[in-house]
Amino acid sequence: MRLVASLIVLLLLTGCAAAPKVIDYYPEGANAQASLGWPGLSDVPRLEYAGQLLGEQNFVATEAESGGARFLRWLTGLGRGEDRIVQLVRPQTGIVDSRGRILVTDAGSPSIFVFDEANGSFAVWREAMSGLDFLSPVGIAELPTGGYLVVDAEIGEIFVLSPDGVPLGRFTADNLLRPTGLDIDPDSGEVFVADKGASHIKVFSQGGVLSRTIGVAGDGEGQLNAPMHIRISGDKLFVSDALNANVQIFAKDDGRSLGQIGRRGLYVGNLVRPKGVTTDRDGNVYVVESYYDHLLIYNQDGELLMPIGGTGNEVGRFFLPAGAWSDERDRIFVADMFNARVVIFRYVSAGA
């Protein structure tokens, strides 16, 4: 054992860590599809395929690894054949943080996958608290002061992580039945949580104190039945209401109902089990319809602009997709759950 320990130290001191890597958004030959776009003819909104995230295989070395680095990877349990590659299992949703890192919650691992393009690094965070691993992480948001909040639906708690993924404890002591979606108001710093089990949205102060709730149980306008994911955009709160088969819109400040998007039906554009919801810089609303395996794009008035999808694993198709999120680079991310990947699109506005 002393010999092995000495060997590890020697390898580290002689710079045998893995060579610098870069992120590849088109792994496994998927770059052949990079020119795909939707719709086929010019229209608004327009989306371009921008790649996919699978896991460790998204990162490729910029130069050949040394023999010492390969040995260190073997010794620490990495790189022992293709079956040992760390990859997404059942991705739920995610964010792009202030440092440009893509964080993806994965209920199948269960863990948080961290794709750091700037530093060419990949990490997996599994601990919710010291001595407690995640069971079913879903919602995630970045705190204004740094670090992250992560909702675990199975444990029924919100956990605080440091910027490096170190568990810092629970966010609130208030009773949560089955929390799923999570977002933080960039203006007030308030934390909005979709409590699927309680059929309402809980709003907490930055200190974790429950201040109010939005929505009540029911099937009418402004009423909720198993809310899943949420998105704050401007002064609006968008809520994917899974069992009412629509997206409810509320005023984020006072909870007034501002209408809804979509309705139950059998045609493309109708909703059966909406999950992820997000927006782009022009106010278009993206809704994941998990039952029909579609990403549906609506304008601000709730009119369907364009569907993307259908069941399958080809580019532009999904298999039970879950969450959706966007970033400042006009990218739209879709957690394609049963295809074990995150699909990335790039929004091209009318003025581009």
C-alpha cells in the first residue's frame, strides 16, 4: 500500500494528470447532422441543431495522454473500457451558470453532471448532504451569491451546494410534498419551487423562509394539478401543469393568473403531459410535450409557431423528454430523458 501511495504522489508531482481537454458537442459522429435546422423554410422562430451532451465522451484530449496519466485513470476507476464511461442515464433538467458551465440533473445516476467548456473539464456531484446522496434530483438554480440550489423530488428537500459542488446543508425547513421545478427571481432573489404534491408554487425568501404560495389545486385557469417545471421570464411565471395539460402563466409578484398556453388534445400542438418550459430572448415559449415526444414553440400570445420532434433517437426526435432551459447564447437545451442525452438547439431570431 505504501508503494502504491508513493507511486500516486509521484505521478501527480510529475504532471501525469489527464491532458487538457475540449468539449465536443457532436460526439460519436453526430457532427454530420450539424447543418440541420427547423423549419425547413425561413420562418420565425428558427432553430439550428447545436449538438448534444452525453457525458464524459463529450470531452476529447487536445494531445495524447501520457502513460502515467492513463495509469492514474485506471487506478482511480476511470477509463476501464467503454462500459466504464460516465454518461447521462435519465437527465431531468439543467442550467447554464454564470461561469458558462452546463449543469444537468440526472435522476438515473442520481447526480449532477457538470460540463465545463471553458476549463475543458467534466465532473459529477452525487452528495446532497454530508452522508446523504441524491435520490432523484430534478430542479436546479444558481444562487445570486454563488453556489446552487438543487431540488430532490424523492427526498422532498432543497439542498445547497457550493460553487464546487460541496454540500452546505438544507435550504429550508418548510414541508415540501414532492418538489420538482425550481427558479430564482433575478430581481428579488426569491426562490420559486413547484411542489407537485401540493399542486401549488411555493415562494421562499433568500433565507429559506416561506413567504407565499401561488396557485391552488383545481382544473381551472390559475389552478394547478401536479405542476412540474417553472420558468421566470420578465414579470411572468410560467408553470407546466402536467395533469391539467397546459402551461399556466402567473404574475410573479402577486400570483395573479395571466392566462395559459396549450390545451389537452390529440393533435400536434396540443398537450397531454407538459414538462419542461423555457423562453428565448424574443419571448417565445418552449414547452416539452413528453407524451408526444415533442418540443413545441409558441409565441407570447400562446399561438403555436412550430413543433419539433416525434418519437425516435435521430437528431430532432425525442424519447420521453423532460426539462428544458435556455442561456444567454440563445441556446435551447432539452433533456431527452430516455435517449440519455441533452439536445442543444440554437435560436436564430428574425433580425439575425
